[in-house]
Amino acid sequence: MTDWIALQSQAVDLYDRVLPTVTDWDAATPCTEWTARDVLAHVVDEQMWVPGLLAGGTIDEVSGDLEYAYTCVARHVMRQT
């Protein structure tokens, strides 16, 4: 079985290493229509889905309701403290 929490942790670690090295947020990317800033915005937006999906929500529930995603994040944070 895939350990999604471990994969998320690896992704966070990667971004913690990479983001401080970006010096030009308007730089081109392999996705020719996107800048580095666009890629980061996309990643951040997509990450809002993760807590809801990991909490058992469906793609329809999570994608259509950011309040649901924020609630899942808040619940997770409260369990960690």
C-alpha cells in the first residue's frame, strides 16, 4: 500500500530545499506557457486537496469545496498539537 503521508513529507522536504534557491520567479519552465511562479501557484493550489483526500473525501468533495479542505487541515493541525 502506498504511504501517502510519507510521500507528502518527501514533497515538503523537496520544496523546502528548492524554493529558497529560486532567484527568478518569472523564469520559463518546461511547461512553456508557465513561469516558475505559475508552477508554484499550481502546486500550492493542488496541495489544498491533499488533506481532504487523505481524510477520506472524494475528488468531487475536495475540488468543489475549499472550506472542506481547510477544515481537514485544521483538524489535522489540532490533532498534532
